Amino acid sequence: MNDNILKQAADAYPGLILPPYDGLIELVGYESVCAFADAFGGCNLYVPLKRYIFKDCLMQAAVNEFNGVNYTQLARKYGFCEKHVRRVVRRRGAAQTG
């Protein structure tokens, strides 16, 4: 498919673009949606909450800020329960020393 023809048709008839892709185009732009479709077109794709996408990053940040006693503060800051913070700090701390 010629990209110029596709763009002209999309510009001429924006009300016919399938949802939720019409909203996605408004959010990130036509070119980004096309790049996404080129990379993942034909796949069934679930888009999780951004918190889930970055959960390991959040937990590593909590581990790095751990001072030996601040479980409650880290749990509040990063949105995890205190028990989970304790478990992850213990596991990652053991992995770093062993």
C-alpha cells in the first residue's frame, strides 16, 4: 500500500478510522500509529496499565532507596503493599550478596 494514498484517505475520511485507533491517532499522531501498525500489525496485543509495564523499574528504585527500615515509606511512595516491598528487598538483596 502506498503510504501517501493511505494518508490522503485517512485525512479525507477521519470519521471512518476504526476505534480505538482514531483516538490513538489523536493522542500520538498518524505517523506513530502507522509505525506501530508496521511493527505489530496482525498481532493480538493487550496493552497493560503503565504501572504494570514499569513495575520492575519501580521495585528496583525501591530496592535502591531501601535504608534498612523504610519499608512503609517505600510502599506508600511506589504504590505497593509493605509485604511486597519486604519480599522484593529480601530477594534482590540476597541475589546481590550471593
